[in-house]
Amino acid sequence: MKKTLKHFFALTAIFSLAVSCSSDDDATDPVLPAEVGMTSFGFYANDNSGVLLSDYVIENITSTEISISLPNETDLSSLVASFTTTEGDVVKVGSIVQVSGTTANDFSAAVEYLVTEGTTNKIYTVSVGKMASSVWSLFSSYTEDDISDISLRINPSNSLPYIAYISQRESPDDRKMNLINYDGTTWSRIGAKDFSNFRARSVDLEFNSTGTPYVSFMEDTDIKEASVMAYESGSWDYVGGVPYTGTKAGDNTLAITSDNTIYGFYVHDERDDDRRSVFSKTFSGGAWSDLTITGRTGAARVVKSKVVNDVVYLAALDFGNLQSVSVYKYENGAWTTLADKMKENEENTIYSYDLELDVDQDGNVYLAYAENNGPSTDYQIRVKKYDAEAATWSTLGDLVVTSQVRDFALAVNKFKVPMLLYQNDTKTPVFLPFDNDVNNWGTPVTFAASDASSLKLEVAPNGISYASFLVSNQLSLHKFDSPDNQ
């Protein structure tokens, strides 16, 4: 009996041990909740073409409250957000699954993003604010040289302002071409000082798509020709080896398309039947060739050009018969006339010394010039817009009243807002933006500089605007940007 009990207890112990071992082997780890969360969130310019010019992204998100400020002009009603999450997460706004870089939402009010994986979720609230409005501030002054004439342009490869200038020297023969730029800290000279061979006049600076600078200018050779020079391989050289007009020229302007075709436009100034006619030449494949401007007739005093989306635009201030303005575009090898001898009234006179041209990304053309309202009336600055879709011209807002109508500048920002820089009665520069809400000119901003000349206004690819002018032969460069970017 005792032996039997011993065997029973032994069997029971073995069975208990087996059961115990089996339980340990079959047990599973407790189920942990899935890891969910946004790791970055923002708005990229490439996803919001025509709305944003730069990227605005928050990396390494640590809070469910996300706040981003965008430029004051930004339309928040349909923005595409880009985001990253932990692996396996699904993101929704309401019932709509969000695709990073694709799905648009209205951010005029806060937007809640639900991030889920399995039964785990987390809500992120995104609030989009506006940066402070842009203001003008003195960016820098250049005092290392006396200057008589300038051309301001933005290098597309780095969005920095470059200024081509003609040096002011005691001897007129020593007034030659120069190029400088400013990187926010330091002025730098591009190439040699006074690099042109003869006295220079009437400068126009342009860049090709890779950022190579070109300058077009008049120079006092024996017949006073127009030249184009480029800075390549560390030195300035003539495009084509010599001045390109081969004849006496007056005003000149330069345009360059993305295939590096160079367009030189100039006013013929020989005393012959073609005097003051507008001519054009192109440089491609190592040589200059004549290019007929189909539809163009008559004389001119001023020519301006612009390239947008590889379309070349040309504006001319027609000379004679109380002056007028004409505009052309060259696209796919053909010229189209957008305005032929345009003015408001046949009895009006257009002032023959300045004409400004700009074009927005939609092909809308903007002109600024001074026009009176008939005999014995004052000149006023008029800004006109060509609506590319409707093929019609209209005057923007009221005419700008000033006694100084010989020197002004026009630019259109990346939000397609025209901006004017002009001299008031004391030759003090005044900035005047157009206000689309009231369909008229907005609040003027007066710079702290009197008796200024050679006014220039340009907008960089990143949306920052620059203004430059001369006071007592010294250069001032101003920047128009939000204080939040400082």
C-alpha cells in the first residue's frame, strides 16, 4: 500500500512538472499598442506651384499641436501638405485618407489629422498662420566706387542680387563696365574692375539659366557700337569676339533663353533711312545672326526685353508723332504683335525717356511709361496690363502723379502683384504696390534718400524683392522681406 502511494505521488509530481513546463512554453507576450505618430509636417513649393515659393517644413515633431507660418500673401484655401509618420500608419482628415504631397486641404482654420494603426490612434492639430507683411530695409550700401549707371538683376542659380554698373571717373574715357554682387554679408567683384575696352553707356545685365552673367552696353568705339560680354572661365570676353552691332547704336537690351540663345536688341543710330529703327541679332552656335522683328515699323528711343517660359518679349517706346508704345513676343520662331503704336489718345504725348516692362508666369505683360492728357497737360506715370487670356490692354489703377517722370522702375512679384518704384517731386524713391482688393494702388512707402537716380526694382525666385538706386554716385541696395525671415 505504501509502495502504491509512493508511485502515485511520484506520477503526480511528474505530471505537474510536465504541465508546468507546457504552460511556460505555450504562454504569449502581452499585446503592446501600435506606435503611431507624425514625425514631420510641412508644405513644399513643388507641391504648391504658384502658391508657395519656398519650403516650410517642421522636422522631428514632438507635439500634437503643429503650428506653421507662411508668407502673408499665401492663399490658404487649398494647400497640399507633406508629412512622414511611423511605419504602418494611416492618416485621415475626417473620412478622407491623406496622401502626403497630394491631398489638398483648406487651412484657413485649424485642421485635425487622425493618425491610426490598428486600434491605436493619435490626433494632430495643424494651425497655419501668416508671417508679418514684408517691409523695406536697407540691405547694404556700396561705397568702394563712384557709379554713374546701374542694372540690377537676380542670379537664378543663387537668388542673389547682382549689379552691373558704369564707373564714374574724372575722364569720360575711363567710365567702364563693372559687376558686383552682395551675399547678405559681403560685396564681391565679378572679374576685373573696369573690364570693358572703351567708355560704356546704357547697361543691361542678364543671366543664362546656369547663372552665367552677360552685360549688354553701348561703348564708344569709333562708331559707338553695342556689345555683349560674358563672364566665363574667370574672365570677361566679348560674345562673338567684337561689338555685335557693327553699326552705330543707341539704346540696347538683352534677352537669353534656356537653350543659351542670346538676343540682342538695339536702336540703330546711323544718320540714314533706318535711323532709330529697332534691330535684333541672335547669338547661337558661335556666331551672330540677324533676326527680323516681323510687324515692327518706325523709330524708337527706348527698348526693353524680358524672357518668361522661354518666350521673348520686346517693348519699344516709339519715337515721333508724340510717341507711343509697342510690344511684341517671339515664340516658336514667330513674332506676335501685342500692341502697335499704343496710346490713350492721339493728342496725348508719351514722354520719350523711360519705358519699363515686366511679364508674369501666365504671360500677362505689364508696362510703365509717362503720358499726358493732351497739349499743355502734365505727364503722369501710367501702368498698363496686357491680359494674355483675353488679349486686351487695360490701365491699372489711377495714374501716378509726380513731376519726376524720367526715372522709374516696374516689377511683378511672384503673386502677380505689380509694383512701381518712382521719384516724387524731390527725387526721393517711392515704392507703390498694387492692391488687388481695391483694384488700385496701395499705400506708398517713401525711402529715406533724396535726389536719387537710376532706380531699379527686381524680384528674386524666392519671392524677395530688391530695390537699388544711386545717391551722389553711391549705390544703395534695399530688401523687401518679412521680418519673420530676418
